[in-house]
Amino acid sequence: MIFNKLNIINPDKLPIIQWMVVGCIALLCSCDGLRTRYRPTNSTDTSVVADTPKTFQELGFFGDIKKWQWTDFVSAVQNNIRHSRKEQGNLSFSLYKPEEGKLQPIWFERYRDTVSHNDHKKQDYFKNAIKVIQQSLRGKPQSIGLKELSEIPARVPVLSEKPETTRYVIILFDVKPGKSEAFVSLMADLAKRSRQAHGNLEFNVYRYAEDANKFALVEGWQTVADHEAQMKRTYIEQLSAKTSSFFISDPMNTRWLVKDISQ
């Protein structure tokens, strides 16, 4: 689903986790009453854009949820996710809550193609979820349309049997023009290593659909300890050094440590 398209995230309005590390649902769809138009930044680094799979991806930020609506909100979204994951065209659908406890959930959804996502939006459980969501929001949700990278084919996440122990990390990257190709190459190597690491559930990197120089990382770990062990590995330190001059803005300011509350 798509709510308001997100171009630049304002750290003052979204939950930014202070302690984080470099390294690094679709629950929502267009809702006419909530939609605003996204005006993309023109990318000057188009030479690095390769043909990519036509899968549909969306990362979204609900913003603040009314405290007295939280239980109903989570229940409605979980019901939508539970049914959505059974759809033939669904590849993943998750709801996350910041570890710090703020009622500012994040969703991520992925479908085989736009047709599959459009079919999803016709389902009653989706429509029912939207009604509850609209009643629960303090403001307007925002979303980012994403493209799968042919250099880093996305993998379907492993679902944890103990989601309460998980840690997921979501990071947004704003890369300088001319640096995107090198960034993707380094992230492809990191994805290969990370997916083989103990406790890894997911490590996927996507490019913004509207800006070839912006990227999103979604990584998941079975436990906090698994993630902390990952951050101590030599290749993470090496990546930090190699990419130190790559970014327009500090990725530390657009990073979230979250838990999976999809079930």
C-alpha cells in the first residue's frame, strides 16, 4: 500500500535511535484521503542504474499512533499481515516497533509485481485494516517506493520462531552522485557476508524508485547479541572506512533499531 511518498526524512519527526551502528507493511496502500504527491529529487548519477527485477517494495513510517488505539491498531495490522503472507504474490510483509518503545511503527512489504500488490488492496482484510489505521494515526504516514537491485537480489526473510527476541535495523542512505556504483558494489559484498553470519534473518538493500542515489537497508537478526557480534566483525570496520566520504547526510540520523511485531 502506499500512503504519502517520503523524499527526505526529518529526524525531528521520526524516531531516531541514538545508539546505532553503521553496517549496517504492505499493509498500506494508496488511500485517497491521506495521499500527497512525492516530488523526487533529480538524480545526476543515472549511469549506474541497471535493469532491475520488477518486484514491488514499500517501506513506510506510520508516525505517532494514538496510545488508546495502539492495541486495536496492532491487531488490525497483524491480521492483514497474516492473510497477506498467504497471498500467492506476497514475498514479505512485516510490522516493526522501535526498541526505545515509542508508538511509531514502521512497515515493509514486498510483492512479486505491482499486479500482485493491486490484488492485495482489493481484499477485505486490507480494507478493514485501513479503516482502523486511519482511526489510529495522529498524523499522516509516509512511504518510500523501492526497487530491487540486480547486483544484490533480495532474499525472502527467514521468519523467527521467537520474534520477541529479534533485532531489525533499517537505514536510509543518501549517496553522493558518482559514488552510487561503488556503494552498491561494497554493499553487495557485505550482503553476501552478512547473510552467512550466525543469526541473520534478512539482509536486503534496495534503491529508491524515484532517486538512483538513495538506498534503504533492511537487516534482521535473531537476537540483539547476534547483531552486536556482527558489528564487531572486521569487514564492518572496513566498510565504514571505505564509505566515510560517500554520503550527503549521516546515515546515523536515518537509522532505526526495531523489533518485529508482525505476529
